[in-house]
Amino acid sequence: MADQEEVKLYGVWSSPFSRRIELALKLKGVPFEYVEEDLSNKSPSLLKYNPVHKKIPVLVHNGKPVAESLVILEYIDETWKNNPILPLDPHERAMTRFWASFIDNKILAAAVKVVYSEGKEREVAILEAREHMKMLEQQLNGKDFFGGDKIGFVDIVGNVVAFWFPINQEILGGEFFTPEKFPGLFEWIGKLQEIDLVNECRPPTEKLLAYVKARYESSKNAPK
Amino acid sequence: MADQEEVKLYGVWSSPFSRRIELALKLKGVPFEYVEEDLSNKSPSLLKYNPVHKKIPVLVHNGKPVAESLVILEYIDETWKNNPILPLDPHERAMTRFWASFIDNKILAAAVKVVYSEGKEREVAILEAREHMKMLEQQLNGKDFFGGDKIGFVDIVGNVVAFWFPINQEILGGEFFTPEKFPGLFEWIGKLQEIDLVNECRPPTEKLLAYVKARYESSKNAPK
């Protein structure tokens, strides 16, 4: 099978969403070609493969495209069945999907508000984001990973919390996401950093920090 | 198995989200107890079973709760494997999840803007919603249902477009969702209405119309 397979990932180095797909493919040992997109000048391939959202990541497997990171992760798990990233039990699968969706729909929405606000409004947004992250943290409940003793779907989706939020914290200052407020999540980040593949699938900290800082500075809501 | 199973659905009669779960359970032939919630006075059970979102629908299967309608639908399909509502092929499953998520995240978000706006802003929102619905319509591509020759996941999730959007159209007037603009979707609605179970799992039109009208009237954005 492997010889005839063509797997291409269209992504952007700084995007947690395409990094998720990279990590899942590597955890499965699926060889793939990575295509870096320039979002200010999207390639005809990206527009052809994701005409609806015109966004990365897109996985193209033997010519067939799949878009939206959570959808792609499920596709990967169903296509390459070794090293499952979703649990097998239906109720555990449901809980996994629930928390993955919680990260993307609640935590990220709250974090976006933090970034695009200022002053009092930002303080309120930080409290809301923290409340959501506390709920996520409680799901670890003494485990090393959300997936139990090895990383799984929620750990992969949580990459944005683990590696992008600390960058935002560094820029924002204050108490958006600190080890004091989230000892459990920071312990989990430590465990993630012990995994080589995880480190391969995230941007270098300094490079990401410079990139995110530049984005803040070009926005009107730059922290003062 | 069936004798020992306890399946409870916490829902609200006017919610497309709980109606989706009702329909999926009925398509599977799973007996269940339905509990109507009062959202202005949520029951201790609802708050206990969905402490994160405190929203309906919640499915409780042998004491274990599952929340979020798309997550519940996947759970139902994985737990009761007869009459599958998702296709079996991984790429078709991915497309199915993509379009279900498109309905909830794009089409519904656009429709909410239509409802909660007025004047020029509403006109813009209607155009945006129509653009998204056109993309959905194209997926029918000559088929009776999104699921092919029988209803499936996207048809179930699409209940809100099929039966709630025409109600809003009737109240709004204009051209938000008309058979002229969407002949394919209206043909699909006709096919859905030929299925008894589908009709069992939607509110009576007049009752829903009165309910939605009252909600519009109590809002500041009531159509003039």
C-alpha cells in the first residue's frame, strides 16, 4: 500500500492547526510531503483543494482533499489504524470529541478575545479564558496526558494551549496562562516536551515569539 | 442488551439540536425516555449532566452523559451500529463531518446574524447566509439526500435548514430562503417530508411559527 500512496499536507509553519496534522501523521509513521503555504498569496492548489474555507491545513491523500483540522485528524485515525489517537470505547471517544471541540470552540474563541481587546475588556476576556482552561485542566485528573499514559487526540488538538498560549503569555504579561494558575497544564506541557515527535511538530519558540510579537505590534490592540 | 439499557434524552421541543438526536435514535430503533427541559429553569439533572455548557441536548446512556449534538450523533452511530448514519468509507466520512460542521459553524452563524440584525446589515447577512447555503445545496448534486438514497448524518444535522429556516423566511419575508433561490434544497425538504420519522421529529409548523414569531417580537431586531 505505502508505495502507491501520495500524502500531501498544505500548511503554515506558525499554525497550530497544520502542526496538529503533521504530528498525527508522524505518530502514525505515515510519510508525507509538506507544502508550506503563503497565506498572503494562496497557491492555486490550496484554493482548488479547499474552495469552501480557503484555509490550511488541507490533507490530500491520493488526490482526495480533506480540510478542517479536527476532520483531518479523524480521517487519519480511520485511514491508518496503527497507533490509534482516538480511544476505542464509544463513550471515551465522545468525551474526546467533546473536549477537542471545547478547545477549538470555547478556549480558542476566548483566547482570540484576549488578543483582540485591551484594558478592562481584556481583563474580562482573560478571566473567561482562564475559566475554560481550568475546566480543561481538570480533565487531566492525575493522568500524564489527556489520552491517558500516551498522547492522543485531545493532546494533539491541545498543542495550541501547550505551545502557543505561553508565547501569548510572554507578550501579554499578567496572568493569562501561568504555571501558578495552571500547575496541571504546565506539568502536561512538560510531559509533551519529553516526546521528540511533539517537539519536531512545533515552531521554534524564539521564531514563534518574534512572529506573534510582530502580529501584536501591527494590530491596534498591541499590549501597551 | 436492550432490556438493561437506559437511554434518556434531555431536550427542548423547539430545538433543532435535540430533534436531531431524537431522529437518530428513532432511525436506529433505540427506545428512549424523552425529558423536556425548561431553559428558563434548568433541571438539576441537566446541570449535573452537562456542567460545562449547561445546554441541551444531553443523551444519558446507562448513566453516562454525552453532550453536543454532533458528538452525540457520532456516539449513537458507534454504539448502535444498525442503520449507519455515517458512511463507511473514511473519505466519505470526512466529507460528511466537514459539511455537518459547515452547517453548524458557517450556515447557522450566518443565520444568527440575519436574525439579530436589521436594515442594511440584515441584507448583507442574508447574502452571506445564502452564499453558504448555495455551497451546501451543491453537495446534493442530483442525489435525493446528502446521505445518497437514504438520509444520513448531514440530512439529520440539516434539519435546522429544512424546517427552521422556512419559518424564519416566513417571518422575515424577502429572499432569505426561498424555493426560487434554492430549488435543490427545497426538493430535498420535500423528500425529507416523505419520511414519517422525520416528521415525527420536528415541531408542528404552526406551533414553531408562533414560537419563533414571539421570540422575534420580544427582540429589538424584530422585522418591521
